[in-house]
Amino acid sequence: MGTEQRPAPGPRGLSGSARPPPAQGTSQWARRTPLPARGPGATRGAREPVGLSPLHWRWGPGPGRCAAMASSEPGDVLILGSGLIGRSWAMLFASGGFKVKLYDIEQQQVTNALETIRKEMKILEQSGSLRGSLSSEEQLSLISGCSNIQAAVEGAGHIQECVPENLELKKKIFAQLDQIVDDKVVLSSSTSCLLPSKLFAGLAHVKQCLVVHPVNPPYYVPLVELVPHPETAPATMDRTYALMQKIGQSPVRIMKEIEGFALNRLQYAIIGEAWRLVEEGIVSPSDLDLVMSDGLGMRYAFIGPLETMHLNAEGMLNYCDRYREGMKRVLKTFGPIPDFSRATTEKVNQAMCVNVPDDPEHLGARRQWRDECLLRLAKLKRQMQSQ
């Protein structure tokens, strides 16, 4: 995820919930779901994926956005993994009118996830915050659960992997999917930090593979990074870009893979300098957060750093003429990469715990408050964009 990376799973199911370990040397996925071989040009006969026209549009494409899909509709959507990110994707696709299958290894995990989705959608509907133009019941009717991978893959035109951030686990999943999908389905990963060249290496369907990285929490933060493998077909990027727009997300194209993609590189640059300023005693942790929440963050919620430069002078050329030397002077004073020492970590943690103690109850309440703020901000942004 953009802001929160998921831990390696260890002996867990796709959603990350605890379960008995598999036999040594065999992944749970491989052990539970033997798959027949299928070549890249194979067809499904009567079960060929068919285009599913979404029933309704979501919030509506923003100014300047193209609302048209690429040449072919994506068909049904398969979500692999029923944890937080998987549930969020299921809700997003359903809000756009797409039929969704939510897969996990254990049926009970799927059942629990569907119940959680039902509760969340009802709360969102009651507060007037449900995305899309369908009612919660209509959206829920589009989401079904599945614990049989072969049944889950049938009819899917877009597959979104949402398992914990473990390279070997993800590679095994995509290697097995590669054996049974046809040459039309898009295979995408929600990874926040694993490079496509490592995830999709050696796959027969590599042209259909890409990273589709959401930002946590995806239902409230619309940005999605599309990151191609060096061999990803342009049509795969185009089709996925259009699909993300259609469900109300804001896709950006990362032209070639790079560690951290774009979002985490910017995020880590901010974290690195924030850490140095606190560690060197320049500013307190709480005041540092205010610099962002009541300063830069208020600007950047509506316009990015480049447009901010453009507006803070008589255009970009004028800005650089004015401030080039000053920026270079300050940038030269930036220190080395922090090692995030225990001493500074404890100092920052102590400051954070003054307002938000690090127990599950307080953290959960603060996350809920954060999500409500993000939801209200999203509504305001849509209102401002429509003016």
C-alpha cells in the first residue's frame, strides 16, 4: 500500500489471518489448488470471458477525463485475498457496477469478508457516503465469494491480487494463474513496493501483467499507480487506466519501474527530511506534523508541488528564475539517509502517544476519524472540480 506496507505472511491465508502452516516446501496456494496447464493462446470455449457493461457510473469522471473504456470491457473482476485491501477493491469495483468474485483459501475467511463488506456498505449508505449510483443492496448483489480458484478464474477479465507483501508468495500465485488464464485477462498486483520485473519474471502472459498500486485506504483515497513490467503491452496499460477511471479512481502511469514507484519515493523523501529535522532537534515531532497538516498538506490536497511552484510565481519559468539558487542552497544541506535509530524512534513514539496512545482501541478510533476526514475531503474535491 502506498502508506502502509503489509507484513510478510508467514503461516497465513491470503488475507493474512492465522492458519496452520502448509507442508514444508509447498505454498498453501499450491497445496490447496492444483491447476491444469493452459498455454497463452488457449481458449475457454463456451466460457470465454464476456464483456460486462457496468450498470452505473460512479462519482463521475472529473474535468478533462475520458469516460470511455478501452476497446474491450474487462468482464468480471476477481479479487485474490479477502483482507482490507481485497475488500476495498471489491467495494470499489461493485460501486462501478462490475460483478466481483472475492477469493480466499478458506471459505470462512470469504464469509467473514463478505459480512464485513455488508456492514461497511450499510454504514456508508446511511451516512450518504456510498460510492456509485447503485444502492448498497444492488452493489452487494454483485459481490460473491469463492474458495475454489479454478471456479474463481472462469469469466474473469481483470484479476487483482491482494495477498500480503511477500515476493515468493506472490510469484507462486502468478505462476499458477499463468497456467490457467487465457490471453485476454489482465493480471495485476496491489503491491506497494515489489518491482514488476521480479513479480512477473518468466510468465507466458507477461504482456498482460502490471502493478495496480492503491493508496490506503483505497475507498477514500482514489490514487492508483499503474506500473508496467518492461514487456507489458501498451493495451494492457490503456485498458487498466480506463477501468480505474470507470470505478472512480485516479490512475497515474509510471512509465517504467523504479523502486518505490512515485508515491512512496515522494513519501519517503518527506519522511527522511522530517526524521532528520526531529533527530537534530530542529523541530518537535508534533510541530513537524503541523507543518504538513496545517501547511503543505492543505495545498497539496488540491494541487501538487509542481503546480504550486507554477502558481507561486508568474509561472514555472519565473519561479525557477527567482528561486533556483535558493532551492539548491537548501537542498545541499540535506543530510544522509536516516538510520531510524531506536533513540529517535522512541522520542517520536512518545510524542505520538500523547494524542494517540499506541493501543488497538485508540489507534482504531484515530484511523476511523482519519477515514471520515478523507471522505469529507473527497466530497469537497469533487464539488470543487465540478465548479
